[in-house]
Amino acid sequence: MKISVLIPVYKGTESLEGLLSSLLEDSYRRKEILVCVDEPTPQTKKLIKKYKRYVKFFVNDKRIGKFTL
């Protein structure tokens, strides 16, 4: 069974990188990680570049609140 992990982020968070690292290191391989970001900070944009190979990011340059795919 495949699982999806959805992480909503507004601007940025200090715990995002640790969370992504932990999820990617987890032994359960049949998972997808989706991060929805409103108004990313420069630091968040760096994380997006770093993890874009392993994580699906959905980014809004301005705050819209509810996220739709």
C-alpha cells in the first residue's frame, strides 16, 4: 500500500528540513511526500531546491490559505 504525507507550510518553519529528512530516511519506501507552501521565505526556497528530487512541492508566491491541487 502506498501512503501520502501532506505537509502544509506558511512562509517557512525551522522544523521542515528535519521533518523531510526523517520521512526520507524512514524504512517504508512506498510513500509520497507533498509539501504545499504559501509565501515561501528565502530559506524555504533553498529547501525546495535541495529536496525537489524526492519531494513534490506546490508553491504559491502569495498567501491563499486553502490549497487546491
